[in-house]
Amino acid sequence: MLKAVIMAGGKGTRLRPLTFTRPKPMIPLVNRPIIQHTVERLKSMGFKDIVMTLNYRSDNVKEHFQDGSSMGVNINYSVEESPQGTGGSVLKAKKCIKETFLVLSGDVISNVNFKDVLKFHKDKGAVATLVLTPVEDPSHFGIAVLDEDSRITNYLEKPSADEVFSNIANTGIYIFEPEIFNFFDEKKGEIDFSNEIFPRLIEEDAGIYGYVFDGYWNDVGRPETYLKATYDILNRKIHQKIYKKRAKQSIGKIGNIWMGKNIHIGRKVRIEGPVVIGNNSFLDDGSKLSHGTVIGDGVYIGKNSTIQGSVILSDSVVKKNSFLSGCIIDTHCTINEHTIIEKGVVTGSRVEIGKNSVVKSSRHIKNQTNIVSDSVVDADI
């Protein structure tokens, strides 16, 4: 089976402050790093020889996966001292590549069948095959035009509104032949697939094809797409691993409730699934979790607090009578009593929000920020 190269070196600036303490592929998604979902899918389809290209906070990834044996795969690492671009990161891993290889981003969640793409690639005799998918808003992606034989005839990265000529977007999943490296300028510092390599392949009619995929795909690059991926996994729009244990339905507990180990559930707690509750978490009396909520390991939810469609990462505390909706709370945070956190809020780690406070929608709060009691936060911090 061919080698898979996972690009996992980006800084994830659009997901700050979550990426101040970890690389974007290591952000927990339903209590597993985003990139772990990718590795698990590769393994399930027989792709067990993996190279990860790393740069920003590379040690976080290496410490988590090590050689991959704990997951039944073999992982090697190619670490860039400085960012080399998407193409440059793969070029640096060239010494590990001798035959046809798969490339994908470490922050993409998809159910594309890699074996089907490989067959398409071989049938076309392609040098490069891009997995493409229809999108509503092409401005965040590269877009392509195909001829009747699925050959890519035009490509543009992140077009402005007046430049859009297609809604068929690049998913960041590719299959290449080793000949792809013939189109690289190895003397150049940063090399980008979308801005340099793909246009050159088109110009030289070198065999670049598009495999149009109409299944599930999510580029988890912004808080809203991160929450969407969370909700889609919980609602089983895409099947990813979740805790095996499910709570039995009973009074106050309805829907799918996936649970880790050693969880305390107090009196009159109401849980409306789909919900995930991590290991060693504590739900105090009268608290309520509603659909779309993910609770990390070691989280405390205080008396009569309500969590709606939010992600609360490990070792955070939400004290009594607080209300959180559609937000992302990073690790080791403290939300004091009688606090309201509105939709779209993202906090960094070790943030403390004083009691009787309100954090208005879509605000971002950086790591280790302390907000005094009785505050109204209506700007990014």
C-alpha cells in the first residue's frame, strides 16, 4: 500500500487562541486530536506507512504519536526549521518517497475513499490527482475547472468575489507520482502547491486531474467549521470514533450520550444528546447539557449551570448558575458563577472569567487572561 504524507505544520492563525499552545492538528475534536481522526481513517483503509510534515510546535505531535505503533501504524517525521509552504513541506519528505503517494492535510475531516481515488489516478495515468468537492462559498479555497476527461484546465487559489469561475474546491487531498518533484524549484525557499505547482502542471499539460467527491468534507480551519465538525460527528453525519459506553436513556437523559470513565452525575442533572462527556468529569446537581456539547476530561460543571452546544476542553471549571452557548473553552479555564458566555466565543487556556460577567458573541480571549467580576466583554482580548 502506498505511503501517506500528512501535512501538519501550519500555525492555525484563524483558530487562535486555541493554537497558541498547540499546533492546529492537535486541537481536540470530540476529545481526540483532529489529526488522530485522520490517522485512524488511514489505518482503517490499509494505509499504515505515514510521514508527518511538521513545523510549528512539532514536539506536541511527536510526543502524542511517537512511532505510531500504539495505533498500529508506522510514523516518520519530517520537521521544517522554518515554514516551507505546502509543496516545500512535502519536498522535504522526498527522501521517504519512492512510489505513488497520498498527501492530505492534518486538519481536514472527510469520508473520501482513498482507494477509489487511487484507482481513478491510475486509470487516468495522472501525475497529480486533486480531490475536489462542491462548496457554497469558494472564496476560502482553491477552485478548479475540469474538461470532459476530468483533466484540470484552470485553477485559482482563494479567488475574490469577481474572480470566482467555479464552485468546485480543492479539499487538500492529493495523489502524486514521484515525478511531481520534477516541477519543483528546489532552490526556492517556500513552495506552494496551489500557487506554483498546480498552475505549472496545467500550463505544461503534464497530467493533472480532478476527482470530484460529493461526500463529507470539512476544512477545520475556523471556529465555526470546528464547531460544525463537532456537531456533525455527534450527529453521525460522519462516523469517527467516540467513547464506546453510552448512557441508558432514563428520566432526564435522552438521545445519544457517549461517556468516558469515572464520571459523576449529580441529582436532577438533565442531558439531551448527542453529547460527549470525558473521563473523570463531574456534573453537579441540577446542571444541564444539551445537544452538541462536548465535555473534556476532568471538567467540572457546577450546580444549575447550562451548557448548550459548546466544547469545554479538559480540566476546566464552570461554576454554579452559569450559561454557556455555542462557545469553545480551552483547557484549565475557570468560569465563575452567574456568568453568561454567548455563541462564537473562543477562549485560550488558563482564562478566568469573574462572577456575574457576560462575554458577548464571537469574542476571542487570549491565554492566561483574568477578567474581573461584573464585566461585560464586548471586544477581543
